[in-house]
Amino acid sequence: MIPFLNKHGWSLREDIAQDGSWRSYARVEKGDKTAILMHVEQNVPGHATADFIRIGEWLNAIGLNAPDIYEAEDEYLLIEDFGDLSFKAAIQNGQGADQLYTLAHEVLTTLSICECPLEMPNYYESNVHKKRRWIIDYYLPTKRD
């Protein structure tokens, strides 16, 4: 990670929360600019940097806003930092819930009406689904006893 950052003139600022996938994230900085460093486990199906890039390109093509990619190399992507303000925090800070949920509805509507030309893995066969099943298969039975 450090050689990749050094090569492109960035330095590590902080690790940030993971998303339950095989990816890991850190916020990096170069002067007064920040970005997100994403480390992608290449040997996990559906988690290659090329997958992230092609899905981002499609999202941008249909009018949504995927992060810009500043640098891409093997298992690392340096991407636009959208910040870390969640819907919940935005609402608590005074942002109108109606406006935020309308925006979310518009994004979901756009995704539902646009035909996706990308070959996507079947969710029920994916690593994500299999890992989520562990809760049902192993944890919930312990709570029924």
C-alpha cells in the first residue's frame, strides 16, 4: 500500500470503516486534497478493480454519480472522496429528510429502469450472500434454544 501511495504522491491519513466485503479502505491526502484508497482482494470473484471500474463507468453513463478514479493499479484504486456524512447524520444536522429520501428514490428508480449491459454475478451465488447466510444458518439457531 505505502509504495503505491508514495508513487503517486499521497500519504495515509486514516483507515476508514469497511463495508462487509473483501475490500478495505483508507482516507489519504495530498496537500489539501483527500481521496479514498481502496484495496481490492483480486482473487475473490466480483471484487477485481476492473469490476469496480466498469460498474462506475456504467453508473456515470446513466446519469448517476460514481466516484472518479484518480489512479488504478493491480489491487489498488485511488478514488474520489465523497466524505463520510450518512443520511442519518445529515438529517440530524438539519438536512431535510424528504429531500434526501427523494434523492434516494430517484437513484433507485434510475437503476430499475435502465437496462444494465454488464454481466453481473447472480446474487444468490455470490460470496456476499453466502456470508450473510451464516447469520441464518449458524447464529439464529443458537438464539432459538
